[in-house]
Amino acid sequence: MSRYLVTGGAGFIGSHLVESLLAEGHAARVLDDFSTGRRENLPPAAELILGDVADPATTSAAMAGMDGCFHLAAIASVARAAEDWPGTHRVNLGGTVAVLDAARARRVPVVFASSAAVYGDCADRPLTEAAPTHPLSAYGADKLGSELHAAVATGVFGVPTVGLRFFNVFGPRQDPASPYSGVISVFAGRLRAGAPLVLHGDGEQTRDFVFVADVVAALLAAMAWRGGTAAVFNVCSGRATSIRELAATLAAIAGLPPRLTEGSPRPGDIRHSLGSPEASRAALGLGPPIPLAEGLAAVWAWLGRP
């Protein structure tokens, strides 16, 4: 049995990871401030420390006795980062530095959440890990900064690190009522409420959607990986889906007519995003992704039928 710290463990992705760790017989300690996470997401067997990941003393205490750390705590919102640049920077980059600093005292391996936002509006498709990074948001800049600090932690201080560049993660427990939720949880919530699905622009934008169970599998495999150097990998499906196609598929699963309405395009919205999963599959031994329709059905079942 190993003991793992999961920062942000009461959140959407983190709570699924905690469940998997406990199911495998490990002990899980969660550090969360409940800014977006929820206590009810946590299994009773998980240890909880209520606190701020960007506070060095709190993070150091949470790291004590751990065999590894999954660092998922973040303010995962481009819009929120634009509204509160200093505050989100403190959490998104300052929290990573606090985690890495606490890990170096014990040489604890750290697997951390990065983001496809580091690529910005890169024209490469599919995006490989070698694609140029040019973030267009404070959130993306902090995630890229986290990767750079992780490389320092590994190269200078000997802390094993792996960064995972998540693309559009979806699944149960993603709050459809939150203004910062992904499009799938928002669409599912609106379908359940009988409201039309709003397309920002023509709906032909494409995204690479990856189900949360595949993300958890990547996190667990990354913790077991020992490549000797700091590494970053894409976590994606490798399939492009238009927002219009997404709406139609989800509506069909719900057994409801797809009532669509076009809204104004969002400023700075990236037109197309598609990742290459080849490097992560080869290095981490990951299998094929869960099909989009299967994942959407799980989301709809979690929400419950209207």
C-alpha cells in the first residue's frame, strides 16, 4: 500500500482519482479548500485536510508521510483568470511551486495537471508535445510556468515529475450550474432543464473531449512511470468533435430534440483543438479512449432524466 496526497481531491477529476486510489488499496489524503470541490465527492476513507495549496506551511504538512503527490488543485477557468489575474496566479503557479518545494524535502514524486491551454492557437493538428507553446491566457501561462518549474524540480532538486496536458475533460461530477464548467456539463444541464443549447458562433469549432476515467488512468500510469527526466504528455482522445455534433449526440442520448440557438462568438475562442495521444500511449501504456457517446451516456445517467 502506498500513501498519496491529492491536491484538489474533492473536485471533479480529483474525486474520481481518490476513488481509484482507494479501490486499489492505497491511502489517499486530500488537500482542498472547497472553492470548487465538494465534501460529498469524497469517499469516507479519504483523509481530508481543509486548506490552501498555495500556503507553503499547509502544503508541507499535507506532504508529510506521503509516497507521492497528484497535484490537481487549480482555478481552472480562463475567464476567472482574466477577472482576477493575481489571485488565480497565486493558486495556479504559486500552488505548484509550493507543492514542488514540499516534495523536494522528501524526494516525493509529483504528477501534476497541465493543460492544452499551453499551446494557445497553434495551427498544428494534431498537437504533439513538441508543438510550439504560446498560451493566450493567464491560465495557460501559469500551466506552462508550472511545467518549467517542474523541470527545475527534477533537474536541480531530483524530484521526479510528470505533467499531463489535459484537453477537454468531461464526466460525472462536473457541475453544470457552474459558469466555469465545460460545454458538455453545460449542455447536459440545459437539456435536463428543457432549455435550448447555445452555440457560440456557428458551432463548427472542434474540441478533443476525453472522459474522466481515461484521465484517471493516465494519472495513475504517470505516477508509476520512471523516465528519469521531467516529462509532459498530452491526455486526449485524438478525435475532433464539433460543438454542433456534440450537441446532437448528447440530445440523441437524452432522447430529446436538439434545440440549438447561435450566440455571439466568444472573444479569443480557439477555432480547432486536437491532440495527439501517441506519446502518452507509448510511454504510459494507455489503452484506447472511452468512446464519446459512452462517456456522454454516463454524464446523462449521473444527472438523471428530467
